[in-house]
Amino acid sequence: MKKVVALVLFAFLVNGAYTQNKVGVVPTSGNAEEGVKAEVTEALIAGILNSGLSVVERSQYDKIIKEQELQSSDFTDDNSRIEFGYLLGAKYLCLSSVNKVAHNYIINYRLVDVKTGEIVKSERKTATDTDIMDVINSISTSKLFTISDNSNPKFCGLEIQKEDLKGTENCPSGWRLPTMSELECMYNNRKEIGNFLYCEYLSRDKRDGYSQGIRFNSGTQTNIISKASIRCVKNL
């Protein structure tokens, strides 16, 4: 496996629970002064946290660097940076540069999906010697990357549809009804999964000729006599 960089990486861990939208922040590159590049990196971290995203904690960087025996020469291109992001367990990487041409600064930063290499968002800002800090401050106080997470929740060894099935009793292709044990697990994690109603939910299991389900207002097992709500699942 090709090695990746051991440059110093700056990151902060957002307060709260782990999210799937965790970002690895690579130090800003370019020919600008080191102090300016460091300020841009700090501003990007602040802007990412303002967006409600999480940032990989510094200890995780150090752990990967030590385990992989990385050297500074290993982090020379975007491919190696993205590979490093994969090792970090980050969903995204924030890559940035600041280059100075005469008395002007050109700031570029982009958010890259680690898994696909796709650029999710890219921005370019320009500044002069006199307003560079104002531009950096504007980055730190903004919501840099607003990401709509359309992924389904994953609990109980299942991918679970976000919403109840509407208008049919048949799950779409590739999806199925949960078993009773799976439905019980879904009930126990109902707050985290979200969007459940206080009603009966249908399982795939039957007993004595009756379909089985769970009342989500109490957690009790019940025979489904009439229509019940359906939340389809698939195995991970």
C-alpha cells in the first residue's frame, strides 16, 4: 500500500456523538507565508464545525502516522491524501491551498468524498495584503459545507428505510419486512432511527395464522388484525 503524508495535521473534535459526516482536514499548502497557511487551516476547521460536521481528532492522525510509519514525502498528491483519509475513517477530506501572486492571495479549498474521490464542493477566494485576515475571518465564521445526508439509518445489523412505507404492503425490490427480533431491536433504537409513529408495526413472522408485530407506543408484541405500519429493511 502506497504510503501517505506525515505532515503536521490540525484537527479538532466536535462536541457530541460520532457522525458519519466526519472530515479530515489536511494542512493548507501553497507558496504563501506559513503563518497565513496556518490561519487558513484553522479557519477551515472552524467553518466545518459551524456546518454541523465533525472533524477527525488529532490523536487519530498520530495513530495512523505511527502505525503506517509515514514520512513527509509520502503525502505528495490528492490520491495519497484521499488514501490517508480512508485510513482515518473520515468520510470527507478538506484540501486547501493559498498561493501568493505579487500582492494578491488566492485561496482554494474543496471537500472531497474519500470513498469516491468526488469533489463535493469547491470554493475560491481572493485577497490582498490588506484584507487577507478579513477574508480568513469570513471563512471561520461561515458554514462552509452544508451536506444533505440522504443515507438510511443503520442499526441492528440492518439498513432501515427512513420513512414508513406508504400506499402498499410490499417492500421494494431488495428490501424486506423485519423479523420479530429485528423489529424489537428497531423498537429499542426507535429514537435514534427516527420517524416512528405510536402504532403497530408489521414483521414478517406469523404465529397461529396471524401476522406478528409490535406496538411502538408500548413495545408489546401483538397479532396484526388490520393494517399496520411498515418499515422495510435490508441486511448490511
